[in-house]
Amino acid sequence: MKRYDLDLVGRTVGVSGAAGFLGRAIVQGVLTQGGDICMFDLDEKRLHDFKNDLVLSGFSSDRISFYTIDLSSLKVGDCFDMFAESRCNCLVNNAAFVGTSELEGWCVPFEGQCLDTWRKALEVNLTSNFTLSKDFVSSLSGAKGAIVNIDSIYAHLGPDWNLYEGTEMGNPAAYGVSKAGLVQLTRYLASTLGPTIRVNTVAPGGIERGQDLKFQQRYRQKTPLRRMATEEDVVGTVLFLLSSLADYITGQSIKVDGGYIIT
Ligand SMILES: NC(=O)c1ccc[n+]([C@@H]2O[C@H](COP(=O)([O-])OP(=O)(O)OC[C@H]3O[C@@H](n4cnc5c(N)ncnc54)[C@H](O)[C@@H]3O)[C@@H](O)[C@H]2O)c1
């Protein structure tokens, strides 16, 4: 009888934004399930400290490499050596400017959102995924692989401004637009790179991180499972899509949102 295990032995997973909240949880999940890791992010110190923490908690240093990379100025070819040296056969495009990123003209009402920031967000949240995917695919040179892109419910929905009323929180146009582009890039790559490489996205709902309590309460009320997401909720689906359990899944966007999107 076939056993169905979520086993990542033999997979080396490149994770962008690996120093961030979700990135760190994905890295820990991959290592726990037997995969190796190549972490990359803008923030060298956080990557370095995180690797030390992982080694202290018992993961072998040989299974973890890290690279400092700025996705806002990436050219095709910049990441080829990183993928080849670390023998990545999986890629998780997780880095992005998010609601809490401190950029001018970002998380403010539409009238205040500025063009420079819109362009920068599209560069980091969308264009870098095109560039990284090209280098990843060339470094694989025909071997099997998997890509998981992290999108968002806001790739699929407009913001409900009632949630934000009376809070300092915002939802920039470029965020949802970049994530919607990523969903289409996923479909394009899935139909182009199959049958060798599977490409999917995971769309998390809002992750609870001490947001304004009014927002949290309204968000929970709208969500069938009556809570916001945790990083761990999202990691399970990422690991599943990287594993052989998902061998017949490509081109999909799986929502991990407690049902938010159906209301
Ligand atoms: N937090 C949420 O509620 C939520 C909801 C839906 C989707 N997501 C998605 O999940 C992913 C992770 O989000 P998070 O909440 O963990 O964010 P985070 O801010 O904790 O992590 C993002 C990481 O990306 C890195 N990064 C940003 N700009 C970069 C650049 N130019 N070059 C290289 N690295 C760069 C940051 O250094 C950071 O470590 C994002 O794609 C986000 O859009 C988050």
C-alpha cells in the first residue's frame, strides 16, 4: 500500500524573504520535513542570526545556505549561481512589500499613494518573481522542480474599507495589483514549464500580528472560521505544494483564508 507522507527529503528549497515572519516559518517547516534550505533576503543580519538560531535548535549547518539579495534591482542572471551552487530544485517566492512596509506613499489613502512606490512594489512583488523564476529554471537545466508563489486574498478581491474605518491601517492599490499579476504569472509558468516544473500559488488571508483591535474584530466577524490566519496555517499548504503529495497540482491558487473569500 502507498504511504502518503509529506516528505521533503531530496528537495532544496530557495525561499525569498526568508528573514520575514512567514519566510522564517516556511524555512523551519521545510527543514523539519527533511528538505534543505537556501534562504535569501535583503536583511543580511537577520538571515545570519536566523541561521544561527536554526543550528542551535539542532538543524545541521550544511543544510542551510543564505544569500543577501535586493529584489528591487534584480537582473536576469543575478541569481543563477545562487540556485546552481545550492542545488535548488524548489523555489518559494515569498518576499514582498506588505501592509506594514514603511514606504512613502504606500499604506495611505489612494490620493496619497505615489507612483515611485507603485513602481517599486511592482518590481519587488511581481517583476522579481519573473526574474527569479528564469534563473531558477535555467539552473535546473531540465530537472524536475516546483515553484510556489505567495499571493494574497487581495489578488482576488478588492479591499472592504469598512474593516479599516477608524484605524491607521491601509491597503495600497499596488499590493493587490502585484499579487494579481503573480497569480497570472503562475498560470503562465504552469502551462509553459509543465510537465517538468509545477507552479502554484498560496493566497493567505490576513495574518494576526497585533493589528488594531477594531480591524481584527471586524475581520473575524467576516471570516467563516472566525479568526485571522497564523503563519503555521499557511506553511502547511506551502509544504504540501512542494511535496510529492501535490504531484498532479499545477497552475492553482490555494486560498488559506478561513473562508474569507467566499463571504
Ligand atoms: N502578513 C499577512 O497578513 C499576509 C497576508 C497575505 C499574504 N501575505 C504575503 O506573505 C508574504 C510574506 O509576508 P510577511 O507578512 O511574512 O512579510 P514580512 O515583511 O515579515 O517579510 C517580507 C520579507 O521580504 C523581504 N524583502 C522586502 N523587500 C525586499 C527586497 N527588495 N529584496 C529582498 N527581500 C526583500 C523583507 O526583508 C522581509 O524579510 C508576502 O508575499 C505577503 O504579501 C502576507
